[in-house]
Amino acid sequence: MKLHYNNITISGGVAVGKGTLVHNLAKYLEPMGWHVTSGGKLLREYTKEHVQPLARLAPDIFHHKLDDRTMELLENGNYVIEAWLAGFMARNREDTLRVFLTCSNEALSIDRLANRDNIPVAQAKKNIKERKEENFKEWKRIYGDYDFFSPEYYHLVIDTYSSGPEETVQLVLDKLGYVHNNE
């Protein structure tokens, strides 16, 4: 099957559904030889943290190595890469479908994080605020004064408050040009 893109990046903030989308896409794309990876997984391995660490916990050189690795995987093709900045990093790649997820209901994101990380709601709320503020501050220091989540960098922007997991994966598959054969 000829698809419209060779890769997919999935970006967005904390608890917006990136992991769910990656998991759901894997069911369709891995049988076709695609690979799935996560910048957060690599960063957690590096920092030995179990929750998503703050960007400032990794030195600049690690950020650049992670960026280089992301671009190398995209050059190889057939990758789904989930990371906060994956779409921004791939912004100049025409062969990469850049998806941005958001959740317009902050309470839902807080609830998702509290349940996922098994932490109190107040802690989840604090974590989301702190991670976003700290990460953006660090990224602006490293990469420059960009609006990393600007819709101009993405082909598809999906609000996971109004789009459920199945609808979200279908929107991405449709944009990718994936046609499911019921044979």
C-alpha cells in the first residue's frame, strides 16, 4: 500500500493522548514494517527516571543527540515517533506527517496523568504546569524563541477532549492514506 507519508511524528503536552495514539497506530502500521519509538522513553532511560523528567535534567548535548537520533530514524523511514518536540524537529520534512495532540479540557489531562502515574490530582496538576513551564524555558534556551506547539508546524491538530481514541487514530490513518482491506 502506498501511503502519503513515510513517517509520523506525534507531539503535544502532558497527558493529551500521545501514548494512546501511538499504541493504536502500532496495531495498523507495525504489520507493514513500521517502527514505533518515544523520545520520552529515551530521555527516561538516560535520566533513570520513571516519570517523564524535566528537560533541564539532561545536558544540552543529550538534547542534541536525541534530536540527531530522531532525524536519523526519520531519514530511514517507516517510523512513528512520539515526543513533545518531534513534530517541531521534523517541521521541514515533507515526507513526515506531523500530528499535534491537545486537550482543551485541562481537568481531563490532569485526571489522565493522576491515573496513569498513580498520583494525587493536586500533584498531577502541579506536574503538568511545572513540566510545561520548565521544558519550554529550557527548549527556548537551547533552540531559540519558537512557539514549539504552533499549528503551522503540523499537518493535523487534534483535540483529544472532543475526539476519542478510535476517532483520533482514524483521523491520522486517513491523513496518512491508509486503507484497511477487509479481505
